[in-house]
Amino acid sequence: MRLYDFSWSGNCHKIKLFTSIISLPIEIVPIDLLNAEHLRPPFQDLNPLCELPVFEDGTTVLRDSAAILVYLARRYGGEAWFPTEPEEMAQICQWFGTAAANVNFGPALARGARHFGYPADNAMVTRVSDRLFLALEKHLSSREWLELRRPTLADVAMFPYMASAPEGGLSLEPYEAIRHWIGRVESLPGYIAMPSVVAA
Ligand SMILES: N[C@@H](CCC(=O)N[C@@H](CS)C(=O)NCC(=O)O)C(=O)O
């Protein structure tokens, strides 16, 4: 099993975090995003969208962090992380959408703009992030995990770019419930941290 990876990518980190939690060994293939290796063959042939992560398992080749998480959970992780009961499955999928839209265009883009020169409209990033943080704070003020009263793929998908929001200049200080949830994820057996882009 092989992950095409960029070490500061939160989307790649979701896969490293989850495989570490379920003790699944994977090979890491570093792709030099900073020097545009993802825009050229052979990586471009694996994913014509030119985005990481890409995951290989035998002849299976998958792109998109949520799709890869689903594959890993169903194939190797047991029922708990991504159950097949319709309502439970849909509750988790809600957060895949939130991660790909609100988180991606909020805290992830704030970090990408500050450290990797991604073009961003600051007012829009702030507006998206503020709304997301308020909603998440409210959601987490009455529960420990995002769904199902236990850690699931929803927490894994939301975690890296929420935890690294301060690297994009977005403080989590006012959001106590979010900070406590981050602490709970960090306490999971097998947890691994994403390398800090600020310290680099
Ligand atoms: N929806 C995709 C988004 C993947 C994505 O945006 N990947 C970034 C790295 S975190 C990327 O490869 N960007 C390429 C680029 O900016 O040119 C996922 O969740 O995997």
C-alpha cells in the first residue's frame, strides 16, 4: 500500500493519521509539491487533477482524501469508523462535505495563502472560517465527537486543517469546545501530529 504524499498537506495527513490509528503500515512516496512535481507525469498520469493524496493498494488507485478514508475504513478498519447503517453513514458524510468545502476554503486556504502563496480573497476566507468555527463550536459544545458519540472518519477528515488553523493566522482561542475536541483527537492511540509549517 502506497501513499503519494506531501508532508505539509492536511489532506495527506488524514490518511497518515488514520492508517497510524488502525496500525496499518503504508509506504510513503513523497511528491515535491513546491517544485510542481504533481503537475507532471508520472504523477499527473495517476491523478489528472494533479492533486495529492493518491493512494494505491494493489491495482486499486484512488484520489481524494475522503474516498481514500472510506476505502481504508471499510476494508481494514472495521465497522466503527464508517458504519453502513444509512443514517450513521450519512451523518459522517456530512463532514466530508464540510471538510471539502467550508474547511478547504476557510482555514486550509488561510494556511495555504500564508505559507504556500495560494491565491486567496482574505475577506472571503475570514467569512467562511468565522461561520465554520461558530457552527463547529456550537456542535461540539454538547458532544465529545462529531458524530455517533465516538471517534469516526468525520473526526479524521475534519481534524488536520482545523488543528492547523492558527498556522493560517486564525486563532482558536475563542473556541473552547473546538480546542477540547482537538485535544481528544490528539489523545487517540496511534495519533501522529502533522509537521508544523511555521517551525520549518
Ligand atoms: N478534495 C481533495 C483536495 C486535494 C487537494 O487540494 N490537495 C492539495 C494538497 S493538500 C493539492 O494537491 N494541491 C495541488 C495544487 O495546489 O496544485 C482531497 O480531499 O483530497
